Amino acid sequence: MRLWKTILAATVLALATGTSAFAARTDLVIGIPLEPPHLDPTAGAAAAIDEVLYANVFEGLTRIGPKGEVLPDLAESWTISDDGKTYTFKLRTGVKFHDGTEFDANDVKFSLDRARADNSVNAQKGLFAAIDKVDVIDPATVKVTLKNPQGSFLYNMGWGDAVIVAPETADTNKEKPIGTGPFKFQNWAKGSSITLVKSDNYWGSPASLDKAEFRIVPDAAAYVPALLSGDIQAFPFFDADSVAQVKDDPRFKVVIGSTEGETILSINNKKPPFDKLQVRQAISYALDRKAIIDGASAGLGQPIGSHMSPANKDYVDLTGRYPHDVAKAKELLKEAGLENGFKATLKLPPPAYARLGGEIIASELRDVGIDLEIIPVEWAQWLDQVFTKKDYDLTIVSHTEPNDIDIYSRKDYYFNYDNPAFDKVIADLNLTSDEAKRKELLGQAQKILADDAVVGFLFELPKVGVWDAKLQGLWENAPIQANDLTKVKWSD
Amino acid sequence: MTAYLLKRLAIAIATLVLASMVVFAVLEVLPGDPARLMLGLNASADQVELLRNQMGLNAPLGLRYLRWAGGLLSLDFGRSYTYSVPVIDLVRERLAVSLPLALIALALSTIIAIPVGLFSASRRGRAGDTVAMGAAQLGVAVPNFWFALMLIYVFAVWLRLVPAGGFPGWGAGVWPALKSLLLPAVALALPQAAILARVTRSALIEVLNEDYIRTARAKGLPYRAVLWRHALRNAMIPVLTILGLQFAFLLAGTIIIENVFYLPGLGRLVFQAITQRDLIVVESVVMLLVAAVIAVNLVVDLSYAVVDPRLRSRQ
């Protein structure tokens, strides 16, 4: 024990000269759970890439705002031809990349052509599928011609995967990202942190922060002590189960918002007995969303009745379509000739919502006679077995891509769902740019999915943000996965 | 002595070759595709195939093994699929954290354990022994992540002496870097010290019952001298064995502590590489660790020979 004391005393002495406080802070340390594999948003699906770089380092023609709206970004304005097939973008002038080179229409053409090229490995290549050709009219004007009208084109151009890169630096962005945003990349200490600093040649209103460090904190158990010690001042994606520990602390703000993550009990629609509508509907009746939300998201998720975020302007409330009704569920199973119940498997990927939700769902389905065997899998296995090979009965996953109701019309998607009527609605939707008409079509699409009980619709994944009470400007919701720091500042 | 050394070396090399085959074979049959992991749910099958080709994943298994093993011979560990940088660079960055951490923890553990073991063995059955071994029992039983969190709350949150986690890098200065390794080293060292203290104690007690100890005492040597010169030296072999095992564990088995303190260590590199199916990283790092363990064992074997002259002549 004497040794302990000695170590302690030595530490106290040596650290006495430790930390000192600053009056007006211009630096920020943000905790993120996963490290990006690389730093090029146009070459990977990992959300962690956008969480560091979107809007901060890289910008697109358009961008997605805090409410999920489309805002002008590098394109100052645009005009759309009457047939909806030609978009003419007027670009901002005087924009420079972080390496000092000028941004102009050629960079736009290069970026879009690169993303849709045959050998492109852009993870969201579908965003560019409608583009027929990209023409440079003059250095500040670009004309994009589509093969067919596409209602979501401007939104698509706001994705992180559609940001504008320069031909000179496109190949090295993975290690040293060069964009046009208000922050430029400074340093990446692998496994530890990524540091951005304010760009001094930014075209728009400059950022308030001089320096932002994204620190990788993989273990949720470390979040609270990191906040309490002041080492990290913001966790935009906090752990729902740890909220109670900081909720009543006036030094921190707890902000519960919404995401675009529809959390669903996916069903293999071609695999008997799930190919029977009554069986899928029975599952929907058997689910008690309230209990699932309480158990799997600490009561913070919002219930959904179809594949659309309640925060979306085109959302239709279908949560009443299948109220929790065990008797009705049993009756439907009887109609399907399964009054004695049946056995099936439930494969659960690693996130807490799946593992916790899975236990509850298994017990709820047992009440109607469906006996589930729970099989925990890691992401790589899930992608391989469930998503690619469709070797599963049921699984739980959150579909975090925004406005992704069209996945149900994709051929060979892992739901194995095939309904020509639904496909027709989505095909019409793609050709429609009129807002009112789109809203109607999206409503129809949501209803068809609910009627067919394609999957068990559970809840919208909540976004739980915790940060220093003096910090302003971080996003409350996550319409896309990003940590936009352009408006973030310290009050004082 | 030379024969002993040569035999040990031959065994070490054979183990390495065998391990490389097993490691490669076992990892390659894991389900999961790094290309699909990188491209996510929205990418088409064609695109995944394109990326697989670009990453060189479609070459036949045997060819890939030969390429990889051949690379290892010339110290080329390949390129990471996900990071697309040479594996050796990743390992070097991580070792800058893991190696000092393991050494500090090992030193702490030895400094604590040997005196406690000596103390307990020499007071066998008395109150001091009971208290010390009770504490050691507790040290073995307490989960180290819990202990780590307690350390964080006391020294980082409450006293604010050290950071709660993270590693600023050696570029930030020796002291800030060391400071961030202090708590993790203590958290790692204590359970190890508890084990080591128990091993030291039981090894000493066994030796203390030997005839030559009685002889040494009978010829008039003071107890303290007997304990240090005759007993401890003879009890060193099990202690060294445990130390060797602990070093190997501390180098790569510290993933839990690395997570709690969010340190960019070797354990986390391997863990992350496994979840992302960055197999080349896993394979190369595992081989490096196998080599490290073999090297440590070799050193331990040789140190047996140093502490026990009989081993030298017998071989």
C-alpha cells in the first residue's frame, strides 16, 4: 500500500500544473462511436465518413438541411426544364478548394461523371442512375440532362456520396480529403481522432470554431466519464441507456431528436410460411410496439406503421393498422392452417436495438404460438447470410438511409417482396416532381406496405444527443447522418 | 547451451510456419465480405464484385496464401482492405501505444506482486498473509473494466489529474502521452499483480519446505538472506512463466481496457479489423503476435537456463 501512496503523491505533484480554463472557446471535441475506414464520402457507405466530413469539409451542388430540406450549396440556384429532364445549375463563384485551386463547372462534371462511371465504386451509385449527360456551359453553369424526370434528383445531389471533388485530389481524398467546406482536414491519428481546422478561404460565412476534433470512443461505458471530465464536450449520437446519468445535470443538454432510421422486423416474404399474408399480419398483430420501444430504445423511439419517418412531410400515420391483439393474431394463424404455431429463426445483428428488441419480440411471438430461435450474428455475417444470401426467416435492422421506401420495389432485395402494384407506384413516383402528386403517391406506397404487412414496422430510431449546455448549433435531428459544425459555437 | 538454443529456435520456426497456415485457413472461411461491408446496403451485386476485383479478393486461395506468406518473409505485411494503407504502418502506430502500455503494466505488476508474494510466503498462515491473499483474491475476481471505470471516476472525473481516456500521441510530448497511459496501466496491472503474487507465494512456500532451506537455516544464515538468495531464486521458474504469458496477454489481449479508455491499441485494431473483415490486417497482426509470443517464450526458456544451471547442462 505504501507504493500506492507514493504513486498517488507523485501523480498529484506532477499534475499540479495541469489544466487551465479558457474564456471564449473556439475549439470542440466531439465523441463518435465508430472510426471511418477512410475519409472519402464518395467511396464508402460507412456513416462515420459523413459524420466527420459532410458539410464540414465537403460540399455538394445541394445540401440537406437540419430539417431534411434541400438547400442550395455550391449551386447558388437552378432551373428545371418543363419536361423535368434538364437541370441547369448556376454555380457560386470565387469558391476555392482547400489546396488553393479554383472550383468551377469542370469539377462538377468530373465529380458526377466519376460517380456514375462503369468502374465507379460509389456506394450510392443509384443516386446518379438517372443522369444521361453532364455539360459544362461556362465555368459557372452546368447542365445536367436526365434520362427521365426524377422527382428526388435535387435531394439526391445533397447526399454525402454526391459531394464535389477536384480531379487533382480525388484519388487521395481517402487519406487527405480536400473539399470546399468551411473546415479543412488537418490530421488523422488512426484509431484515435480526426482533427479539422477552420478554412481561411471559405466562400460563405466562416465557421465560429477554429478547431474541431472528432474523437473515437467505441465503448458506451466511456461516454459519461468523458463528458464529466470535460475531455469531450459533445456526443451527437449518445447511448440511450446512459441518458439517465446526465439528464439532470445542468452542465449538459440532452436533446432527443429523430433519425431516418426505420427500425423493422424484416420478414423473408418468399419463405414459407411467411409467404402467406395472414402469417405476416398475425406477426404485426402480435407485436406490442410500446413494450418494444421501452425495451429497445429506452422509451425514446417513435412508433411507425409503415416505412416512413414521422418527421417526414409525407408521413401517413398507419400505427393503428395493426393494434396489439393476441386473439386476432391467433385467429389469422388458424386461417393460415397454423393453429398449432410453428418454429422460425430470428437473426440479430449487434446493435442494442436489435439484441434487446429481439428478446421482447421473441416473447411476444411466443404468446401467439410462434417459437423463435434467436441467433446473434455480427455485421459481416448479417450482410453475408441475411442481406446477400437471404438465408433467414426474421431479422431486426434499422434502415437508416433517408427516403428509402423504394427499397421494397428493388428486385432481389432481401425482403423477397414482390408486388407489381407497389412497383408501379414507385415507378410513377420517380417520374413525378409535382409536390402534391408525390405526397399522394408516397401515401399510397406507405399504405400498400402496411396492408401487405411486408415487415413488422417497429419504431423510428431516436437520435439522442448530449452536449455541453453552453454549446449551440448542433443538429437536433438527423435527417441524414452528419455532424454539421458550420453553425456551431460556444455561448459566453 | 548451443544445442539447447538451436533446438528452441527450430521449434520456434516450425511453430511460426504452422501458425501461418492455420491462421490463414481459419480466417478465410469466416463468412462475410469486406467489399459488401464497405459499400453498404444500397450497392448492387455488380458493384460489390467490382470492388472485390479491385481489392484482389477474387484470386484463388492458395495463390493468396503464397502471396501473403511470401510477403511476410520479406517483412511486407500487405495492405489493409479498409484503410488501404500498408498493414505495417497501422501496426507501428498501434504498437506505439500497446508496447509502452504493456511494459508499464508489467513493471507495475512485478513491482507489486513480488514483494507481496515474499511477504505472504514468509508469514504463511498469519494475519498479514490472510489480508494480502484476500486482497489478491479480490484483485483476480474484480472485472478489470469495472475497476477501470472506478479509476476514471476517481482520478479523471473527481480529481481531474489525468484524462478520462484517449491518447494524444507521443508527438504531443512524453508526459501527456504517459499521463494518458497511467490509469489503463494500473487497471491492467492490478489483476495481473494479484495472479502473480499468488503464484510467487505458492512457489516460495513449496521451496521453503525443501531440505536445502533447512540446511541453509541450520548453518546459521539469517531468514531474510535465505528467503532472497535461496528461496526466491529457486521459485523464479513458475513466476517467469506467468510473466511471459502476461506480457503476451498485455500486448494484444487488452481490448476491453483499450475500449474503456478509448486507446488506439493493437487489440482494438484487430477487433475492428475482424468486424470489418479486413482479413489481411487480422492475419498479419495475429502472425506478429504469434511471433512475439514465441519470442517471449524463447526468452523465458533461456532465462530458465540462467536461473537454473541444471537446465543448461541437461540439454
